[in-house]
Amino acid sequence: MREAMLRWFGHVRRRSLDAPPPELKKQIENKKKRVAGVEETLDDRIGQLPDSLLIQILSLLPTKDAFTTCVLSKRWQYLWTSVDHFIFRCEKESQAENFISFVDYALAHSTCSKIKKFQLNFTYLSQYESPWLPKAVKRKFPISRWLSTAVEKHVEDVVLWSDCSEKDNIDLPQSICICSSLITLYLSCCFFYEKFVIEWKSLKSLKLKYITLDDADIVNILSGSPALETLEFSNVEGFRRLEINSSNLKRLKFKEYWLPNDGDDHSLEIVAPYIQHLEISKNLDDLKCRLVNVASVVHARLTFRITCSEYSSDSCPDDHQVIKTLVQEYFQKLSCATELTIGTWFTEVMLTFEGGLLLPELKCKCLTLDLHITKFYSYGAAILLQASPHVETLNITMATIDLDFSRCKVELGYLAKGGDIHLLSSFGFPNLKNVKVVSSSGTCLQGHLVWDYDELFKLSEFILKNAMGLEKFVLISRRRMCKRCSMNCASQYLFRLAEKLVGCPRSSANSMIICQEGAFHD
């Protein structure tokens, strides 16, 4: 029902606010009376809904579209003023001044006592926040003004972002920095004032993207957010130490890091003794990220990549030695986590150690390997499995990627050499019961349909041979056709893999190999 109503509201989207379309106005004003036995129209059903429910539906729309409904009838004329969700976006630079006027009007006519959500894409608006604007410009500091209004109405959820060209960054108004009603906050392309004060007493979730922060800024933010539970960084730069001492903060996500051009210090220390969920992903360049204290982590996702900073230097081998030491430290610090997700880069690093990398015994019961279907990584994945005797569930997600020729010579050398999984000493998986291999939605496997002995088969064969208590080995592919090759390549690949695995020796006589198609989310 709600979806149908949203589609109906969509009829008035993109219409002029000054004059409603005649056919729609006539339809609203001249409804036909219902006749017995005839299905009631959608307009009739919507007309029967109480104002409170209609206001909830309007709150789901961009504010411009919600406002447009005021032309429908007298009943609708003022409904939009009661919404407590505001979603604003300026579509074009040429519309900036009209957009500012509209937001001013919408907020001035709002009758809600409390704003639950204020979402603003401020692309094309940052110039109006400049203190050097000419006096002729009438609408100065609109973002600061709107945020002050939101703060006065005890706003709970704020989203500020831009399409993030250099000219789109703004200084964060002090009013939002001392908003005690905030519960969730997402900031992108914002600058904090020097010596800014943070008073986010109720804030539980904070996401920061495309923002520069130094160590003092981090301390300031954390000390001013005592109730914070989730902290996310994406494409940030500047700070070298992240120390979280609050026992309330349980989730930390760290996605990509920009290294400044000044200085040689490319290190980051994370001290978070109470964090339970840790995620580090994407490209960290040559940032040497160290986990100093993450003793409480139960679920960790490490899918990042660290690159060599000395592509053609004599110190390149030394850089790789530092990376290998880091990898050992990661597994040592996370050895007590019950759920681990490990990315391809870690299986690459394993190849740099002749005879295998000495890892601590991992206590995890659920292990997920994000692997690329290329020809180098089954050996490294097997080493991770050797270190995980307590694993009960193993998930393997597949993707494709080309070899990155911007790698240094040391990396290209050990990746080309690979490793022979059959040279690893025999061992058993006494607790492994379920294995699931999944092809991700963006994976094209056309180039892997013709093969004699690929890496995924070798890894799967290795698991079947050593998993003594295995119950199910499931291979899942998507139902839809691949956009790249216009074939259902994943299904074909996995069915062929299943056929080959059926004939492999198994430690568990009761294990089943199942191949199925399914709709799923990655």
C-alpha cells in the first residue's frame, strides 16, 4: 500500500509549484462517487487515510516534492508543513538562489515542534557561506541559518554532504557542533573550525567522509561524544593516532585513507580496547596501520590493501618486511575474534614467506574469504585455514580482477611465483561443517569456463580432503545474466566446478556438494 501511495505522489513530481497540471487538479476536484461492486480507485483509498499517515508518507519524499502536493486540494494545502523530515538538494548551480529561497520558505512555514531528520546536499551552495561575499549578495550563510533552525527544533538526524569538488567544502557551523539532541550525524566535505567545541551528548552514530582531522581534533570529537556507539571514517586524512577509551563505542569502520604530501610519517595507530566490531577496507596506500589494542573485538572485517611505497628503490624489500610484520600483528591481535572476514591482499602476503607464514592459532568459528578468481591465492588461503582449526563455517566470495601492473617488482615476483598448495603439510579441520562459495553480483567468469585446474578448484579440493566433519559444500550463483558477457557465466562455472568436486576424495563420507542458483545481496 505504501509503495502504491508513493507512486501516486510521484505523479506530481517535477511539476511547476506555481500551477498544478489541469488534468490532476480536475481529477482531485471531481472524484467520481464509488459504485457498488466497482473497485475503488487509488485516489479514493488515499483520501480515506488520516492526516497523520499522509504526513508520514510525505516525510519520505524530498521536501520539494512534498511541498508540491499543496496544489492538490484544500486538505493538502498545509499538510506538508507538518513533516518532520527535510530532504534538500540543489540540482543546478543556476538554481542556487531560488533553491535558497525555497529552503528558507519551507523551514519558516514548518509547524513541527521537532525535526527528526535534516538532509542537505550543499553542492553549489558553499560560496554563500564565505565571509568574503559581496555586500550585494542578500542570502548569505544559508547553511548556517538552516542548521540553526534545525538545532532550535531539536534535530536528531543530520546528513550534510556535497558532490565534493574543492570549492564545495564548507566550515561546519558552531551551532551543529553543540547540538545536544543529535543522535546520528553524517558529515562530508566539511571543515571544523580551529579550537572548535563539541557537545554531542546524545550522539550514537557518527560518519565522517572527505574530512581532514589531526590528533587533537579526534580527541575533541571523542571527548564530546560520550554516548557514541558507532564511528565511521571514509577517505579521511591527517590524524596518526586513534585512541578510543569509551566503553560505549562498539563499532569502528575505517574505509580508505588519504596520505598528505607533507612529511614521511605514514603510520596510524588504533587503540580501541572496547571495540567489538572492527572493519578496515579499501586502499590504504602505504599507510602502516597498526592495531595496538583491540582486545574486545569479536567480529573483524579486514579487506584493505597496503601498497609498497618504494616502487623502484633499494629499500623496497625492507618495506615488504614491515608489511609482513604488520600482517602477523593483525592476526595476533585478532586471534580471539569469533568472526573474521579476510580480503585477497592477505592471501597475497602469505606468498612472500617460503614454507608458509607463521600465524597464531585463530579462535574464529566463522571465516569469510573475499578472494579474486586469479591464479595466485589458494596457497595463501590454505595457510589461513591451517591457522583456523576452530572454524565451523567457511564462506568464500568470488570476484574478478586484473593483475595490477603498478605493483613493485617484489610484489610481481612473488605473485607470479605463487605457491603449491600440495606442498603444505596435511592437517584436518575437525570442526568445519559448512562451506559456502558465492559469486558476487559484479563477477564475470566467462574467462574461467575453459580451465583444467584453476585455483578455486584446488582450494575446494584441499578443503574436501581435510574437512573430517564436513556436512555441506554449497556453491551459489546469481540467477540473472552477466552484464559483461551476456551469459549466465557464474552458474555455468559453478556447475562445472561441482561436477569436478563430486569425484574428489573426501574425509567426510556424509558430506554433500550442492550447487544452486539464488537471488541474494552481496
